[in-house]
Amino acid sequence: MPVKLGLGLPQMKRYDLGRDVAAVARAAEETGYESLWVFERVLFPDPATQGLYGVPGLPWPDHYRGVADPLVTLTLAAAATERARLGTSVLVAPLHIPFQLARTLASLDAASGGRVVAGLGTGWSLDEYAAASVAPFERRGAVLDELLDVCAAVWGPDPVSYEGELTTIAPSEVGPKPVRPIPVYLPANSPRATRRLVERADGWMPVAMGVEQLAEQWRTVQDAVAASGRERPLDVCARVNAQYSEKPYEGDDRRPFQGSVAQIVEDLVAHAVTGVPEFLLDLQSTTRDAAELADVAGEVYAATRAAGV
């Protein structure tokens, strides 16, 4: 069975939010992409007070400047499409008030006819946590756990009630409800995160950065699933942060998914051998504008299918 392909929507500063999101979303759906995705970056500290991913001295990339709100972006895509699933990869869950985020996701699912996929994570930026002022960074795991509880309550039958550390919901009618249970995708980047994934999630969202690495991570997750006795299947969608260039990358230091369309497709074919069933291709940081983003995405899709993947 061919792998499923998703596309990252244009959120970065160079794109026109009101025009380009709908145009790229429509083009991607017409091309055959089965899912459309957004990511979250709420600020760009300048000068940086913390390195990228919390690594001292590692600079933040310029394309993190002025990233559009993920749920506004996804709403624009929902209005412009009919079939493609609408996913977050990922929302930094503890930057959001749990009850409000649960309601927003439910409303978007209802409006889109049941197409939302909620990819959630805990993030790494201390500045983003301070700006959001929901909870301290040290409580990020507990906040994610509470958010999952609140979503389950809000998306479930009325009356909704819940009492947690951040959230208290008196027995209430809360709507609209999702069209169907919204799939929740989580990371597995620590033993605790892996347990949470196996126990509570519908899907896993790794980052594809090399065939051997992805295959090893997938085996670890599968082993955890088997050890837990979980019976329902676990969906998987691997994020591909592509670095597109018109000409092939010729250096010996080429990283996975760096270079021309042919090189990106070569890497997709190689990574598909891992058995991961879906890949989210994010090209927006290296395409000049929405027209090039749509064109390159179309070329990658066609070439991937022609390669039998």
C-alpha cells in the first residue's frame, strides 16, 4: 500500500496568510495530498535568551520569525478544502488553556466535517512558556496530561465535568462536539512520553532525520506497545523538515531531505522501508513563495508515486 503524504501549510513571514494558505491547501488537495499540517512557534526572542531546542549557543533559524497562529491557519485551510485531514504537528499544549483549546479543536472538527488530527507536544522554549503564562516549564508534562483529560471530557457526552490542577468544569453542556473522536498524536522522546503515547494516544509523530534512526525509534515504540498489551493499532505520521534547492546538493555532508526534488524523493523512498505509513513534508522554509511551494509539492508527490511509494 502506498504511503500517505501530507503537506505543511505556509505559515512563515514571507507568505500572505489570507491568500496563500487557501491557495496551497487547495492545490495540495487537488494534487492528492491526504493531509495538511501546521506547527507552532509563538515568538522569536531577539537576542535569543536560550539556544534552539534548549541547546546552548544554537541559533534560532530566521524562518521562526513571525510564524502565523496554527489554528487560524488550519481554519483557513479547512474552509478551502473538502477531504484532506487537518493536523497540528505540533501544538505546544502547555501554552494553551486546556478548556479553551479543547473547545477550539472540537469546533474546528465540527466545521470541517470531522477532519482534525490533534498533534500535541510540550515544546522547549522557556520564553514561550513565560509569555503564555499558563504554567511553568517544569510542569509541562503534568499540563499535557491535564489537557488530555480535559479534551476527553469536553469531546465526550454532556454533562461535562472535570476537576484538575488548572481546570474546574462544573457539570455543563459544552458544544459543539467533534464529528468523531479527534485522533490525538503524541511524541515518544523520553520514557515518560513513550508511556503516555502508548497509554493515551491514537498516533505517534516522530521527526524523520535518517532511515536507521527512524527505524530504531519505531521498533522501540512497537516494543512498548507490545509490552503494554495495547490492542488497538497506533497510527504514525513522520514529520519531514525538507531543505529544498533547485539544484542537487553535491556535498558529502548532505542531510536527509536536503537538496533537489529527486533527492527528497530518494530519501522518502528510503524512509518508507521503515514501515511508517505516513509522511508530512514541510517545504515552506526553503521555497520562495506560495507558487513555488505548491509547484515543488506537486513535483515531489508525482515523483514519489512514480517511484512506487
